[in-house]
Amino acid sequence: MDITITFPGGSKVNAEINGMVIPTDQPLEEGGEGTAPSPFDYFLASLGTCAGIYTLSFCQQRNIATDGLALAQRMEFADVEGGKRRLTKVVMEITLPPLFPEKYRNAITKAAGLCTVKKVLMDPPEFEITARMP
């Protein structure tokens, strides 16, 4: 799989994948125009949406109504040297539909934990970065 990264101007950086463009920008306070989520915002959103698709699929496979199904994600940070902040914890809470069967409460949380993005973080890939001249 290849993703092409382009630089359309300012602090904008786009990812082009499968014919789609994912725009990013930096917040105003970091020199951007704030026209799109930052790359880190997308990273955080990928955790929630990945857990979300597993949660949704769990219900759909069991014909459980999804009206009222929601997933909230909260991030916790710690201050580190140099005034930076480090992500220390991601907390997800699933709001179950009113008629959700109690017998599946633990199972749906396990299903959300199967998220591929989370699994990659738990066993990170090797990174290789090179530079070349045209």
C-alpha cells in the first residue's frame, strides 16, 4: 500500500490514498490556518473510529439495534521536559443502545479492543525514512 503526501501550501499537508485526499492543517496558534484537523488529530480519531467500526459491526452481526449507540474517547496527557505534552492514556466509553442485551456488555468492549490501530500501537512497526534527489 502506498500513500502519497503532498504539500498544497502554508502548513497544509495532504495524504492521497486510493483516489481520496485527506487534508491536514495546523491550528492557528501553531502557524496554520486551522482549515482541517492536524495529523495528530487524525491519529487520535483513527483510534476512536477503528474501535467504533468494531463496536458497530458487533451489533450489526447480532441484529442489535444501534439507535443510541455511541463511543466517546478521552485523552490524558502528561507534561514532559521542554514544555511538551505526551499522550499517556486513551479512555473509550461505549454508550449502549437502550435495548442492548446485558449478556453482551463485556463482549462488546472486547470487540472494540480488537481495533487494528490499537494493535499496531501495541506492537509497533519498524520505521525507515530516507531522502533522495529527483
